[in-house]
Amino acid sequence: MTPFIPNPSTSKPVLVTGANGFLGRHLVAELHGRGQPVRALVRPGTAPPFPLDWNVEYREADLLRPATLVGAAEGCGAIIHAAALASVNPARDPALWTVNVEGTRAVLAETGRAGVARLVYVGTANVFGFGTPADPGDETRPYAGARYGLDYMDSKRAATDLVLRAVDEQQLPAVLVHPTFMLGAEDAKPTSGALLLEIYRGKVPGYPPGGKNYVHVRDVAQATVNALNLGRVGESYILGNENLSYHEAFTLMADLMRVPPPRWPLPAGLAQFYGQLCSLQTRLTGRPGRLNAAMTAVANDGHYFRVDKARRELQLPQTPVAEAITEAFAWFKAEQYI
């Protein structure tokens, strides 16, 4: 049974950063469904994304300017920090460090200043060492992503270290959750759902040799909210579900959307060569190519993880990934993305 936050009618609101993002929308819906008051942090000028009868309170801030966060958590009982930049193209982008590291630093300062009872920091499973399908990575494995040269992974690892130091040195009441590759409805940007759209449109000719872990975004939202009262301070939890090779995942996605699957295996060397060509194009033109060398290096590896700890301690659900794909595709159709 999903834990229920006690006395929701009298409890202080939970501040959700990145509330109008893919995961953020599901976090707010999950909190609202449990009767928990919510304060949604959104960028300046953002139209209210939630129904009026949810009584969501809004605050504006821009994590590219972390100082705008000051005072956002005043009167809140907890914070879920889900705001982040997740761009991997170009591989190097100073904005990732501003939002992911300096933004997190500002959230930590606000947590202490407002005296909230719990901070749940949303990271990424990429800050841990990955494994094989037979021996997946877990929360104990050291960071392996530095080899790629991606500011996204490096900045998220740095932000994770910031949170852990604040727990150790300042006794900050923080729990860390680390999702894998999320799929589901409400991916308005789109982010991870862009892969589905590319496969549907026939723009993915083949599949690289690697793979990754996939999870329903709603499962991540439930476990993240559960972490408010089930997570242990200072502990990290990988939130994921099914480990699939790219061949398996792309075939499943195509079958569920009733389109032909990507046909051709892409050898690691060929994929890396193409990525290097794209990176060269970027250097020559100043414009990001379709891919880059770092992205193809990631795709050549198997980013597989186990999620036993989150299942045991946060009651992480395990909705079949096929259901997440089906819901995402139906939402894209309903919203006329396709």
C-alpha cells in the first residue's frame, strides 16, 4: 500500500521545483492525490499547468539565476528538488553547471534557511557505476560516467556530492532518489519521449549494441513522494525497472506503436565514428549535430541497474515498461504531436 502523508489538511505544503517538467507534473499529481498541499516552483511567465481546483500555490524562480530561489520554501514542510537541465547535445554546456550544481546549492541553502523537515533530491542513476544484465549496477558502485565527457552526467554527480556533503557536514535532512530512463504521459517538451517519436517517424534506422534501464514515470513519482517519510536520510535510491538492450527496447516501442522497428545493428566502431563526425561538424559550424561522440559512446555501453533497495525501502512500483510506452504514445496522439 502506498504510504499516506499524515494529516494532509493541516500539513505544510511541499515545494516541488521543476513542477511543470515531465517528472514534476507527475510529482504534483501524486501529492495532490494524497491530499498534500503543494507549492509549485515554475519559471517566470509560465502558465499555471495544473487544474484550478487542485489549489496548487505557485512561486516563480529561474535556476539559471539561483538567487531567485530565496524565500521560495518559506512555510513549507518539505522540498522535492526535481528541477534540472538534462541536455546531452552539445556535450559541454555551462548552463548545465549553473542549473544542476548552483541551482542545487541554492536549494540546499533554502532548505536550511526555511527549516524544512525533509529534502528529496532527484538525481539520475547515471551518477553510479552501471553493470551488465547479469550483474547490474547499484547505489554502491562508483561513478563511471566521467569517461564520456558529458556535462550533464558530470554536473549531476557534482550536485549529488553537494547534497551528500550537506548531510554529513550540516546534518541536512536529505534523501536522494536517482531515476533511470523515464517513459509515460505528460512529456510535453518532449524529453525521453522524443525517442518514441523518432522511432514512430522512422528516423531511427538501427540500434547500437548497448542498453539501459527503463521505468514508468508514475512509478518514479510515487517512490519519490514515498521518500518524504520512508527514505533514510543520507541514502541514495535508484528508481528503475526493466533492463533492456536497445534492440529489445526499440523493437518493443515499434511493436506497440505499430510501426516497423529499426532494422540494422550498428557496430560500436561505426556508431563511434559517426558520433565523432557529428562532433567535428559541431566544432566547424558551431551548431550541434544530430548526435555527438559522447552520446554514441554512451549508446555503445550497457547502462543496466538493479532497484532492489528502492523496491524494499520506498515501495517502488514496477509497472511494465510496455504500459509506460503505450500511455506515452496515446498521450502524444491525443496532444497532436503525431
